[in-house]
Amino acid sequence: MLGQRKVDATPANHFRSERISVVNGRYFFSTREGTLEGPFFSKQDAEREVSRFIARHECARNISEYKVLR
């Protein structure tokens, strides 16, 4: 069932753009913070680094949450 609860935000359209882009023949990926990471030689290299980037940030978040709980 798809419905809106009182506590839900108002409906909005969310658009997902391609994270990987090519600049002067080199591949980059964009982050939520608005930065371009790269350059990489291939799209596959950039995609692999996206996964590593996300994993590093999740690890850092988990470490900081652990320190707060101690």
C-alpha cells in the first residue's frame, strides 16, 4: 500500500543522475557533497572506487558512532 501519513513530508519528485561522468577522456564520480573524485582511466575503475568510497565513509561513520557510545 502506498499512502502518505501525517508525519510524512510532502510529496516530491526525486531525480537520480548518473554518478559517473567523463571530463577530457577521464572518468570521475560525484559525491553528495558536490565533489568530483578522480580521475580514473576507465568507467569500471570509477565504479569500483565509488564502492570503496562508500565503504570508507560507512566505516568512518561506524567508528564515530562507536566512540560516541563509549
